[in-house]
Amino acid sequence: MSAACSRLDVLICEQEGVRVLDRDTIEAIQLEKLNRLLAREKARGGFYRALPERLASLAELSALPFTREADLARHAAGMLLCSQGAVQRVLSDATSGTTGTAKRVFYTEGDLENTVRLYTAGLGELVFPGSVTLIGFPFSGPFGLGELIAEAIGRLGGRALKAGPALSYGEYRELLMREQPDTFVGMPVQLLSLLRVCGRGSLRRALVSGDACPESVVRGCEALLGSRLFPHYGSREMGMAGAITCPAHAGMHLRENHIIAEIVDDSGMPLPPGECGELVVTTIGMEALPLIRYRTGDYTRILPGPCPCGSVTLRLDTVRRRPAGLDITVLDEALFTLEELVDCRFSLRADTLHAEALTLCEPDSAAILQRLQAACPGLRVSVSAAPVCAEDRSLYIGKRCVHSS
């Protein structure tokens, strides 16, 4: 076993059959898996057929071309590295408003098992035998996100409350009082809203993921919980699970036996640890749909040096999506320091930003307006606000964004 005793280190050692986890070992595992993937891609003559069959070192990876979201949308079937019969789950970006080809990602049973095992490692820092965990993520049927999290909680000896994101605040309050959960798993603003409306009650710990987590939201959640948050990062392209937080709370550890991570600047040039840029991933652990140098569109940095916990796995800092237009993270950062704010939904029409807010008490629309004007100089701002009631629900069921019309 490695000198570090993080749960991710233990998991990687178990999965790879190694006793010592250091940088040399991790990089040897990555290069061997990368070359195995390249050889398979060359043999099958699929989407990556033009790539070399083998690299002499990981440094040579940066010379390969990027895979982009448009490639995944157009050529997912050609990227599939297993039989259709081995596919257990397909996730698509298709919605009622989708135009053109939707992005699809495929998973085998092995891919989903790796996801559950990483969830178990991450959740194991705050879920214990006999504990009760409220899950705020959606439940969409077999192998859905909520279902996979519930499976991980069960393996840890805990009990999962499959609440989902669509309950009213009154229903959440009743659930909290009846079931007395000690742990929450869901999106950051969802947690802050819940704590502000319903109170901490029996909740003591929380894991947040699935959306950007502004500092104002982090501080608000931690002050009400009385404990540090455990942020996680993942995307469907990396099997819905990519990086987890250890008890040192010093960044999110990457599952490097399944993911090779790079940070690049806007021109695509590699950046060193400590510098912020776009996250590029090569998913050497995915069975169904491995991706080579996939530009995620997420922006972060690799934290330099080892973690205080002793682990040598690379760590990501806070991850944010670079918005095409107005950045909702900036708006959330400006507003959620208002302790009476429960939730806020934004829409942009022409040059006017409209904010719809829920508050704990009679709303101070002037204070909301003033903060938004400071955050968005040059835009007209309108605010409609009302006190929250038991029938109200979260204003965003999924990721938060500024809607344009």
C-alpha cells in the first residue's frame, strides 16, 4: 500500500494490483493503458484510426489532436469500442429543444461499476454504517445518477433517501423531520436553499457536485452545517465520476488510473500545474467510449505539489464552465451573501437581465438590484422577489444557467 491512506489511493491499488502508489507507478499505469487503447483503436479502424499505435512517453500525448464535443455528437457510434450488446446505459443531451445531432455517451457494466466504486471511495469520507443520506440528484431508472449514488451508499452500510431535486420545501422539511438524515448529496445551491428554508436539523455533512460552487455558496453551506463540504467533479464523458475530495479539503483527487488530465490554454498549448486553463481528459479506463484528448469546456487548474493527506494523485481546483454569455457563477457569487436569499433564477432578454428571487422574509428587492447592477454594468436589471412558501420548489432542477430569449 502507498504511504498515503486516502480512500482513492486504496481503490487504485486494489484495481491495479499494486502495493505502492507513487508518481512513477501512476504514470506507468497510464502509459500502458494509453498504448493498449491506441493499439485497439488502430486495429479497429474507427474514429481514432489515424493516431499512432504506440507512444514512447506520456509527454507525446500532447502532440495528438483534440477530440471535441462536436466530434462526440457526430461520431459517437464510430467511437464505440464494445458491441452494442455490452452497452448498459446511454446518456444523451437530447431535449425538446435540441437541434442537430445530440451528444451521446455509452457505458458498459464495467464502466458503471467503476463509477460506483469511485462514489464509494468519495462518499466513504462522510457516509458511515447506519447513517442516512438524502440524495438530491435525479433518479432516472436503472443505472441513473441517483441510483448509482444510492448503490454506493448501500455498499457503505448507509441508507439512501431517494428524494431527488423536485420536492417542495415543505416536502423536504417533512422528510428531514421524519427520516433524520445526517448527510446530504446534491448540488451546491440546492443544499444552501434547503438549509436556509428548513434549517440544519439532523444534517451534519454534505457532498456537492453537478454544478459550479461559488465561494459565497460554499461559505453559506459550511456556516449552517458546521462542517466542511466535500466537492466532487465528474462529467458523463468520464463516467459521471472524475475527482473526489479527501479529508484534507485541498482540492479534488483525480482517478488517475482511469483518466489522464491536461490543462491547456485557449490556443491548446499545455499549461503547468498551478495555471488555470481548460481541462482536457483522456479516458483510458472507459470500456465503451474511451476518449483521447477530449476538450471538456471546463476550466480549472491542477494544484501543484502533493496533498496534505499524503496522496500523490493529481488534484483539481474548483471547476467552472466557461459560459457562452453572462456567467451565472458571477451572479450567484454576488447574491448568495445575502443571508435571506433562498434561490434566484435569471433570464436575459435583449439587454435586460431579469432576476426572479425567493427570500426567507419580505424581500429587499433594492439590495438584490444593487448587487446585480454592480455585477453586470451596462445591463438593465429588473427584479421580482417574493417570500418563500412551503409549496415552492427549487428554481433550477438541473445545472444553473442564464436563460436567453
